[in-house]
Amino acid sequence: QVQLVESGGDLVQAGGSLRLSCAAAGFTVTSTAMGWFRQAPGKERELIATISTGGTTYYADSVKERFTISRDYAKNTLYLQMNSLKPEDTAVYYCARGSYSSSSYYSSPVRANEYDYWGQGTQVTVSS
């Protein structure tokens, strides 16, 4: 049974850092693309980072140079290191598994409907 469980969300001051974790079960995080999305109140869900099976990463402009996506094969866990946090980063953060048909060695899917399993989300709140 495929499961994704996020953790690490918290209340943090602007300029601070957090690391989100996404523990996977029922598959291996290196076997398909993985992604992090976020959704702020009143806004659409936004893709912010992906990692392909070969390790190629993608970042939305809004988080580039501040966030880093990574994965640990031994722990079967996906991570999102978030530095220099801003109040506009406040959102619920979700990890998701890219469908095998949409994933490749060098690229990751960019549309939400190309991700077939989602975690429950973890709240990140950045105070000014």
C-alpha cells in the first residue's frame, strides 16, 4: 500500500529555516519522480520542487536558491530544506509521487494530475 506522510511543518520567523520530511511506504522514492507542492489560503496548489529518478531537480522561481529537494534511499524519505523563509511561504505543503508513466531519468511531471499519490500535508507558517 502506497503511503506518503509529511512532517516538519512549524511556525517560524521570517529568515528562518525548516526541513520537511516525507516518509514513503509501498514504493521506493528513487523509482519515480517526486514533488513538493504547496497551497496557501485562497490560492491554487502550486508546484515548487521536483526530483527525477536520475536526480535532476526543478524549482519554481518563487523558491529557487532558497529551497532544496533531496531524497534518502536508505530511509525511503523525501526532503525539502527551506531557508530564508518569507511570510509568503506560508502554506500547507504536500509531497506527491509522480506517476511512473510521467516520470523519467531526467525529467519530472509538472502538472498536479501527473502525480498519483499525495501526503496529507503539513502546515508551514512564517511570521513577519
